[in-house]
Amino acid sequence: MAKTAAPKSKAPTPAAKKTAATATSPTAPIFQSMPAGASFFELSRLMVVAIDTSAGRLIQKAQTAPNGPWPAAWSIIAPGTFVQMTAGITRDGRVAVVAQLSGSPNLFFITEDANQVGPIDKWTAPMNIGAPAGAASYYGFSMARDVDGRIELFVLDNQARIWWIYQNPDQIVQVQKTITPPGTSTPIVVTVEERVPPVKMWSDWLQIPGGLVSISAVRQADGTIALFGINSGANLYRCQQNKAQALKVADWTGWVQIDTPGTGGFIAMAPIVGPLGATNLFALTKGGQALHTRQKPAGTATWTPWATTGYSRVGKYTLAAGIEGNGDIMLVASDVQHVHEFNAQYDAATQNWSGWRDFNASNANTRLMLDYNADGRLAVFSLLSGAAGNSNSLWTLSQMSIDSTEWEYSWVSLADSNVNQTIVVRDLTPPV
């Protein structure tokens, strides 16, 4: 008789990522000669997944090696014309993509092939995971790994309904094996339990109550997933899984509205797990102020009142949060004058921050993203929109060192035009 496998272990805290790779992440061939215990970020490279708006192609560009340069050309992930996508990583460190093909509401799941030996990235054939009932198009997607590393996907359809689908857990089956006990020559038959893949890879589509136009999922320090969302009225909500292996809608706490009369509505959000294991939420008010609330104590349903990490005289319109190589939080934002600013966390226990500091600028509205290089330096990615001559262009620059308040001055161009819906991921399995 088969049964669902329980999670193997609790998820590590974000700080643990600095000291060791996850137990479920095998070492890629290129790194097999490296000493045991090498830090996760030393074994990884950054990859950008996007849609080519000129042809609807699903494309990627990745550093040629950990800390390596970026190639000139983009590579196609899968054939066909795609209109929307999101990306993340599998439990063994491969990049995973979910994308919608043009002309159909069906979504397709694609991952890097497990065998990455050779100079070119290899991808699996797209797997059709279907579509939520009645969905015609989508506001957006968000992807996260759960307590045992399975991918969970959250989808907002054209009616603002919230849908959830996840990779099914492994099964535990009982099998009989013949063994010869030590000290005897007589074989015996014993019954043992083995972990095997599920019969059906993906769950059915499940509808989570509520209606949102923006959603963001984050894996918490205990491995459960928290969701944050904004509805059409700019109200901000949160909910989270109330058990380690959530498999049904009843395994969620339900939505809690967290905007207040004092904050007013919100236009953007950036959740992230901090160095003390608490989930932090940074969000932009309609007036462009970046506010902060966090779990206290970590892992509970108790949250601090809204606070500010520093008042902004010029309102911001976009916000991103990332983790530096030393485990601290870094915020980046851009204001309505297109000046980019950062705010570095100096101490999570006392919530000591550098305050907002200008570090660069653009000539148009942008969407900012953060992730760290193999040496721990944060990289910021800027996807421009509406700029004359470089609409939908993508640029990047990095910190000068871990925990530095200095940034490279000159942007590196990753695309001159025609990229959209860009997602930055950290790939543990580059080709060799």
C-alpha cells in the first residue's frame, strides 16, 4: 500500500545557504572536484529567463560559469510562442520554468535536463500541466519550493481568482527483499519501505479563496510557504501554510488584511526571509514610501507594526529585496525621477539600516531585481520600459564586494530591446 512520504527534514535558514549546499542538491559535474562543504553560492551562476517580445520565444541567458561573464546571445528554452512565464529552481538546483503557450490557457512545465554534461544548456520537453477551470488568461504567476523541495505554483487568472498546483510528494511503498543476515548463510525475506516517485507528478488545480491582481510566494525558514497579495483596491493581504506538507486548501491559514488606515493602499511588495529566520515584508505605499513588517518571533503568526527603514522625500514606484552574501537584507528601489537607491541592513536584531542612498539612475521606468553572484556580491538587474531607443532593455551591475555600499558604475547590457517578464534565478547545474 502506497502512502504519501513525509518531508525528510526541516528547510535550512537563509543564513545556512552561506555555509553549505542543500542536502537534496547533488554537486554538478563541473564542481565534483571541489572540497566538501563548499558554499552554495560558490557553486552557482546567475541565469535570466525572459520572453522575447519580438517573436514570443521563451529564452534564457546565463553567466558562462560561476562569477563568469554574460554571453552576447540569448538561448531558446523551448519551441513555440509564449505569452507569460515564471521561473524558479528544483530541489536539486536545476532551473524550472512554467510558461503559457500563445492561443491556449494551458501552462507548461520545463526544467533543465538533469544531464548538463557538454557546453550547451539542455532542457526537458515541455510538460502540459493544464489550466485552472474557466481561466482564459492570467494576471501573473509565482513559484516557490516547499518543505521537501517540491515546486508549488500560484496563479492569478483573468477573473482575479487564486489557483494553486504543486508537485505531488513521493510515495512510500512496502516491498519484499531477500537478504542474508550477518553470521548466517540462510536467506530470509523481509518487508521494507521505499520512497518512490508519485504515480501522478502534479496535483489537481486547487482554488484558494479570495481575489488578487498581484501575488508573491516565499519559502519560509521552516519550509512552509507564505503568500502575499494585493487586490484591485490596493489592499494588502498575507496567508501561509499551517503545516509542513500542505496538500489541500484547508492547510492554509486564510487571508489576513494587513494594510491600515495609516498606511493606505499598497502598489508593490517584496517579501524575503531575513538572517534571523523571520519572514520580512517590504511594501510600497501609494505615496511611494517603503514600509516594513516582519514575523516576531520568527516562524509565528505574530507580526510587527508597520515601520519605515528611512523616509523618502521623492516617492518610489518599484522595489526589490535580496540577501547579500553575508546573509543580510538589501533593498533597492527607483523613484519617480528614475534615481536608483539602495538600503542595506546592518543588524537584523536591532533593525539597523544604512538609510536610502542613491547609487545610479535610468532614463525611464524600470523593474528592479536582486540576486547574488557566486562570490556573494549582489547583482541588481534593471528591466527598462518606455525608454526611447531601448524599451524592454535589460541591464545589470554588481556590488564591489560582499557587504559593500559601493556599486559598479557602468551597467552591463544583457539585451538592447525586446525582453519582458524577466526572472533572475541562481542555477546550481551549469553545463560543462
